[in-house]
Amino acid sequence: MHNRIEDSFMSLVEPTRRTTITTYDIDSSISFYCGLLEMSVWYDGVFVDPSVNQIYDLPPTVQTRVCILKSSLDMGDLIAGMIGLMHFEGIEAPNIPLPVRRPLPGEIVIMFGTTRIQDIQKKLKANMISYEGPINLSTPGRSVVYELLTR
């Protein structure tokens, strides 16, 4: 287990702006983040970008829709903690078996700060979205954090 690195450490990057998730159903993903978690759309656009299509090994005419979501917290000029959703138009989802219960190595875990964990839990339950938790995580020297895990 790693200990916290000293604050004097200088990284090559600034604060993380966003995590971008590719999705086969961007409208359902937007509904989840905006409807259930009450985030808002900061940007929503469709484009064809040869470099994106090359990176993702897509035909050159495939359009990409990108929707960037933000929380209601006003951080001034700092644009951080956003969720990006990326969808490739016309690309069908593969037939993937239902995920196993436990997170697998390599899976992405997104951590949101909230004081309304019970409200989120009620919304997930009302919309029949499965989740695990709340899980009580305690780290020496820090306040207790509660998490809900969902896919």
C-alpha cells in the first residue's frame, strides 16, 4: 500500500479536468448523470474528426457525439471534475455478458463528492438501478467517506 506523496511533488499535469467515457447509448448515459445525479450539460456536439476516427479504428465518415457534464458546484475559472461522454454514431454495442458483481482490475471508478448520499440512493432504487452500498471507507487522518457502487 502506498502512502500519500508529499505536497511538494510537482506533476507534469494540472488538476484533472474530466474523465471521458465512451458509451453505446449516450442518451441513457446523459439521463443517468443529469436525471439521477442532477448534473448539467456544459457542452454537447457532433463532429467528424479524422484523428479520433483513426485512434478508435473507425471508418472516416463516422460522426462522434461528445457531451460534457458538470456538477452545480461553481469553481470559478477552474473547470474540473467533469464527466465527458463520447458516442460513435452507428456503431452497435457488442453482445457482452452481464458484468460480474465485483469490480475488475482495469475498470474505471469515478468518485463524486456529495452530502446527499441518501438522496442518490433513493433515486437509484426508484429507477431500479442496482448498486452496492453505502460502503463506509475510512482512511487514517481523513473523514469517513460513504460510497455507492453502480454500473
